[in-house]
Amino acid sequence: APSDRRASSRKDGVDFVQIVDNPTPYVGEQITYKAEIASALGIAEVELEDLDFNGFRKETFGKKRELVRNIAGTRTRVHSVRDSLFPNAPGKISIPRRAITVKARAPVRRQNRGSWDLFDDVLSDFMSQGEIVERRLSADQIDVDVRPLPPAPPGISGYVPVGDIQIRWTLDKREIQFGESFTLEVTLRGDGDLRPVELPDLSTRAEVKIYPDKAEMQTEVEGDKIVFVKRFRTAIVPRRSGELELPEMVIPTFNPSKGEYRLLRVPPQHLNVVGKGGVDEQEPITAPRVSAPIEPQLAAADDLLPQHVGNEILESETEIPSWLVFLVLIGFPIAMIAMALLRRHAEQVRAEPERVAQRLALKKSLQDLQQFKGSSAGDLDAFDVV
């Protein structure tokens, strides 16, 4: 393995160094860049100058790391910033000179030291109230000599990821009914830049229809490397029944540790479709089902339904006016309460003896009056008193 290349600077107990772990990478190979600040003083603030990595594609590790190392018997704090760099072209590429400003607290040591020396060392940075000192340092540029890839074997073209890359694939089933779909999942994983990688095109196969999902891209940190994980899912809908064969898929890569090309393969897939169907017959109507959601595709209503049907479905339904709903909700309980009150009043009137006697006496008087006038008895019911 190639040794790293570094440029460093030291001033008053503060060390600053920038490092590349591989100064002679291939084009597209991942190298790790570090900017490290080491000091036995209590570091209060660090201002690292921004840097343009011209000639590289950069992938960041995220937040800086803070470590504690024992250097020459002294507890030393080390602040580390890391980036992964991918050279874009062969030749010499320079990482520029970089400056840093460090504000540190010089600890105040006790003159009389006893049996608690170890305890004092551990807490010295926290308990001391030493003076804040500022140091500005700069590290010289680092030259990276990028090697070109060797000539590719016949049949390899386009983008080739450089790194140790592995492949894994799965097919959800081997036999389906005509009109259903298979799901092929292919996962690539490695320290090569997988962002531009795409699977070979299968849409030219007349026997199947291909519905690729959007590829999923993730990154992970393993040691001082960024590992890429790219996952492809594809729904495959056969256009005829019987036995089908998907061709082999080949993804070329370049292994820098061995200095050679490596072909990742998904072997030919043999599928069995049960039921009647053919390329010239009616297309399958079952929508493809894949393991992960397919991004929604928008379509106009007239593309999905006949015009006279689509317009009827798209028309909004007639709504009941809100005032009528309010009236029904409020009026119905009020009417029920009023009827209950009237019924209760009538029952109270019938239940009181005095009112009953008065009612009967009034009715008898009316009957006597009608007889005196010669009225018929059938008209007396009209004078019923409630």
C-alpha cells in the first residue's frame, strides 16, 4: 500500500498537518484527506481556512473528530477534519497551502504536586484558568500524482467506478401468472464512487416491459473511507406466457489494489409465465408491484377514461347547503322539546280535579244552552274544552 504524503507546521506547542493517505491514486479512486490540529494546550477555538479541491470531486465525512492521544508522554488533543477526494483526470493535482488559527488556553500548573498528580492531569484542561493564546499556522501544498486507468477490455465503455465493489441481486419469484410482474433488485456496495452508475438497459427486450424504480443511494463511514451503497429495483412485466430468459447484466469496475478490471455480473434469469398471453394479444392489465414505492406518474383524466365517462366522474357531487344542515340539526331538537312540553301540560290539566270539574260544568252548560236553542246533540262535540 502506498505511504501517505503530508505537510506540517509547528508553533509554540501547536501542530498542524494536512495529509493524503494515497499520493498516487488512479483516476476516480477514493483518497482520504485529513487536516489535523494537535496541541497539549486546552484548545478553545479552531478556525480552519476553507479550501477548494480543484480537480477532485469531494465527499465529506461530516462533523470533525476530536481525539486524545498520548504523544511523548503528554496528553494531546487532536482535532481532525476529513474529506474523501476522487481525482477527475490523470496528471499532477495540487492540494493548496492551508492556514489555520487556533485559540488555546495555557494551563496553570501547581508547584506542589502530590499523590493526586494523575487526577490533576486529567482535569487540568477543565480546572485551569490559564491565559488564552492565539496561534496561526499554515501547511504547505501537497501534490497528488494521478495515474490513468489502463486500456479497457473490449466491450467496456462509459463510466467505470474505481474501487473494491461488490454486487448482490435477488429475484422475488420465478413463476407468475400472465399479467403479474417480477421484481429484480440489484445492490452495489463499495468504496468506489457509485453515484453515476446505472444498470444495463433491458427495455429493448420485446418479450417484457421494464418499469425501473428510482435508485436509492446511501453512504456509510468505515474507518477512513466512505462506502457507497446503491440499490436498483426494477419491475418486469412479461408480454407473453411461457418460459422467458432475461439476458446477463454486466457492470464493469476497476480494482485499484490489483490494477485490473473486474466485471460484476447478474446471471441470466429464467422466468416462467403461466396463463394465456402473447405480444400480439391484449396487454396485461395488472399494474406492476415492486418492493418499494414507485414515484407517482401524473396523467390527464381523458387519458384514463372515455370522455363521456371521465367528465361525469370528474364532476363534483351536489352538496347540501350548510344553512339547511344547520336548520335540521337545530330545529329538530327544538320541535321535539316543544311537543314534549305541550304533552306534559295536557297531562297536568287532566290530572287536576278542579280543572276537570270546571271543564265538565262548562260542557253541561253548553249542552243546556244548545237544547234551549233547539240545536242537535251532534254539534255539542265542537264545544269540547281542553
